[in-house]
Amino acid sequence: MTRFPLKIIVPTLCSLAFVSSLPAVASAKSCSAYPNQAAAQRAADTRDANHNGIYCESLPCPCLKKGGKTPSSGGTSNPEVGCSKPSGVQNLSFSATKYPNIRRHTLNAIRAGWPTTLVLLRSGASARRDRLLTGVRTRHGYDRDEYPPAVGRGQGAGLMRGLNPVGWMANVMLVPSGENRSHGSVMGIKLRPFCSGTRFRYLFY
């Protein structure tokens, strides 16, 4: 029987040098590291799951698209463009298992007299939130959840409490930060198709 010698492949110094010269791959950040989609789009260091060049599409606006211009200081992209305003009340469904503290806060606030039907109003939301939360105590690992949310205090029965900015008052409760931020992100996605003035309510299943 003829024996053939085994070939042993030994990497050359040249190939090893090439491998060692390759740049290290940076680990991608999580979308939760950013407060909104525009911030994630500017950083462009998260994973683009569907490879469409748009990062963290699940985050709330302000939003930027692929190749979009960075909003000027104090400005945002306009989420009202291309939206609709249906006549009926829109149900925003959330998991009672995933958001037990948000559900408890919602029910407590409604018992305290806040309405179940909310009205979308994006403009002035930050000012309403800042006015409401000034002086409200904080705790490590918790966020101050608002019901009705700042974007849900438009012109409607029971919502126009507090002036300058109009409708700044709401019920506040401390809830775990992760739960509050996840709920806010999901709510932003569910509200994205609608224009200000749309009526909506929370439903927990």
C-alpha cells in the first residue's frame, strides 16, 4: 500500500500579522441606551435588525430616517406628517403581566377621578412633564410615571387641569424604571400613526 504524507498547514508569519492587524469589532449598543430614535440614528452604533439603515425604529420620536438631517437645536422631526385622526377612541393594548405597576397606577388614577379616554397632544408635552414633576420625589431604580401621560393631556373632559402649560397636572406614581421606559416606548409606537386630537385609552390584557 502506498502511503501519502499528511499535509500540515502552518500559518505563516505574514498571515498572522494580517489577522492581528484587523480592527477590533465594537460591540453594538442597546436601543435602550437612547431616549429617542433620532439619538440612536445619529449614533448609528446599534444593530440594524432589518438592514434598512434606520436604527431603533421602536423608540419614540423625535425620529430621523436614513440620511436624514439632524434636528437643529431645540427642533424635532415632525411626527404629525402623514398621520391620521380617526373619529373613534383608539385602544392601546398592553400586557398586564409585563406592565403590572403601570396598570395599577392607571386604575388608581382613574379611581381618583382622571378619565379613561385621553386625547393625544404632542406639542408642549415636555413642558407639561417638567412642570408636573418639579419637586416630585425620586428613588433610585424608579421613574415617576404619569397618568394621563404628558402626550395624552389634550383638550378633553377631565384633562385640562392646570394652566401654563395647559393640562400640565396628572397623577404621579413611582414605578420600576425598566417597566416605565418600556411602556413609554411601546406607547410611542402605538401612537405614531395618529395625529394630535386622536382619542385613545389604555387596555390591559
